[in-house]
Amino acid sequence: MITRTAPGLGLLLLLGMLSAPSALADEIDYLDLDTCEQKTMRVAEVTSETWAAVAFRRKRKGRGPEETIPTIQVVAVRRDGGGNTAEMLTAVKSEIRRGNFKEAARMARSASGGGWRQDEDSGERYYVSFRQGDPTGRRQRPDWKSETGHFLYAKALYAAAAAKKDKVGLEDALYALDDFSVDGREEQKDGTKKSAKIKAGGFLARFAGGNSRFFADAMVLKAKCLVGLGKYAEAAQVFEELSQRAISVPLHPRYAYEAAIGPGKIKEAQGDLAGSIDAYNRAAGVLLSLLDKERRVCLLSELGRAYSRARILGADVKLRQAEKSGTAALFMKLKVELKAESPEALLRKYAAKTKPVRDALVRGARDPFVRAVASNGIGLAELKSKNYEEAVIAFKEVTVVHFQIREQAARANYYLVQAARGAATAAKGNAKAKVMYETMAATAKQALETTYADTDWARKG
């Protein structure tokens, strides 16, 4: 049966539909782990983000069945709506990338609703629990903006403290991550607020059991805070738990990497450099075993990079030992080891492995951080042997190709000054080459004094 509408009513309905605001929609960027192709899925709403899965409703907001996608595939989640707070969170991420950690922490604190505050009248510093205002019903989650702001607040606090080796700052970051008792305020019956001990409502307590996509990152931050504060046994426990969860959840390979290198970071902090080298080599062995078991191309690449990075961390410790001793023999020994970590050498070393694994190892060996440390080590070996031209080539690779690895680029510029001056002196009758190397030395020195002025390498002169 055909139902007829009154004349003009259909047109009014159509116009109403056209003028109605479009439904809000969220987006999930994710990877096909077999091809590494990135795709975007537009959904009606994202309902939750845990370290295991991101849940969403595909067609209708607030109604209908939920679907999930493993978090290990997720690259980014963009939520429609959120107003000024969502814009603020975008700005926080930008400030963190720029290194403006103090401003990032201030904005993230505002978005999250928790953290340290200061009384305008008395100047007293007090804490507001992150749990304040959270819903209490079953299956209720904190607002996503508060969740994101909370994590970014902890991240910015840690980054600021780590940059200055500030232990008070590390403790502040730890309060944002765990559920410690802290000086806060409790509301009294007469409406006034009195100083009292409260629970901080730290991120790992607030989202216990991995109930946030940022949970594993928060575990890494906690472990790093504990290392910086000299609480090594506690840090080791966090790294061990992360190692187990990386496999059981499963988590992205970057967390297996962070867990594997944790013992090496602890040994370094304790001043046991020989122990740290052994620990980094063991970490590389663990990552290699994971690589052998993996079949998905996208994750193979990540594990290949993780393997080479773990190996190069040990080499970086050896490089610092050689710098301290100044012994040419140590540099030459390191040079041989570093050349054995080149893409070509790894291809020969692991010729018996499957092609996907070999390809992943080669790609990992080309990682910018890996190549930067290797080039600096080789450059220093050549410099100590007075092979100035070869040293210049090695250092220039870092300053030109891998300049984004800031600490290594600063190191390369420092030694490039010496290598270029040595090459200028050795040029003797070749006036053109002499001028070229002198200019190169002056440019490297200027870079140290400007671009890298805040580094230890610039302060060394």
C-alpha cells in the first residue's frame, strides 16, 4: 500500500533532513599488519580505547552493537566533537613535540581535571585527584578528554624532569601515574576545604588492567621515573610485567623493546657499564627470538628496528667508554664491531634466516638512530688514527643525513670541528681543500654554539 502525504509535506520533510546537522563521526587510522598499508575507518562513535582493543559503533551513536579492532593495529583515533578541550589536547601534543614541556603540562592539567594546584591566597600547593568527577556506574569510563589529558600531563611532567634530571619533577610525574597518598583537600560540611591526605588517582590506578590505549605507555613512563629516582628494584618489576604483557595482550613491538632494554637502562643508571652492555645484548637476543616467530610484515619491520636499536645501545656505551679513555685501540675495536652491524654485514650474518626476517633486519639496521651512533663511532676511530678525511665523511653523514637525532648530531659537530681542522692542516699545498675544511670546521662550531647550545657537547667548547 502506498501512503500519500499531504501536498507540500514531503518537501518540508526533505528540506528538514537536508538542513539537519550531520551526525558526528569519529575516525580510526589503522594498519593492515600483513602489508603495512594504512587505512582510515569512519565510524559513528568510538566507545572505548584499551591497550587490547578499540571499541566502536559503526552506524549509530549510542545504539547498536559494538565492534572492536586490536589496538596493535591502531595508529591514531580522532574523535569528532570535544570543543575547546579537544583543540587544547591537540595543542598539548604540539607543545610536547616542540619541547615546551612546562606549557604542555599546564594545558594538559586543565584538560584532565587533576594534578597540582596552588592556592591563590595562601600560595599553598595541593593536589586534585584525577578520579574527582569520574562516573561511578558499572562499565562507565572517564571522559576521553580527561583520559587523554591525564596521560599527556604525566608525559609532559616526565619529559620536563628527565631533560633537567630533576628528581622532584620525576616524583610529580609519578604521582600522575600511580595512586600514591598526596597532600590534597577535602570538602567539609560547612562547604570549606581542609588540607588532607588523598589518593592521587594516578593513571595506572584510574585505568587499571589496561583500560586505556595509553596504559602501556604509562607503564614505560613509570619505569623510567623509578629509574631516575634510583628505585631500581621497583623499575625492574614494571619492566618485567610489561615484558609479559607485550606477549600476552599482545602489545605493539615497541613495548617489547622498552621492556627488553629496561635492565640495561637500570645497569647504566647504577654505573655498571659492563653490566649494561651485557643486558643490551641479551635484549637483542630476546627481540631476535620474537622476530623469528613473527609472520606479519608490519610487525617484522618493527622488531627488526628494535633488534638493531638494542644492539646499538650497547655500542653507544662502549663508545662513551672509549671517549673517556681516549685509547685508539678501543676505538678501532669498536669500529670493527660497528661495521659488523651494517645492513650488508647483517645480511651475510643471517643468511640462513627466512627472507622476511632478513629484510626486517636490514631495514632495522638502517634506522637513523642506529646509523647515527655507528657513524659517530667509526668517525671517532678514524679521528684517533688521524685519518681526517674519513673521519669528516663519517661525521658529515650524521650532521647532514641524521641531524634529527639531536644528541648524536651535537656529538658529530663537536668532533667534526677537530676532524676538519686536522684535514685542513694535512691539506698542505692544496689551498682549495684547506679553505673547504676550515669553512667546514667553522660551520660545525657555529652549529654547536647556536643549534646545539643547550647540549653538553656545546659546553665542552
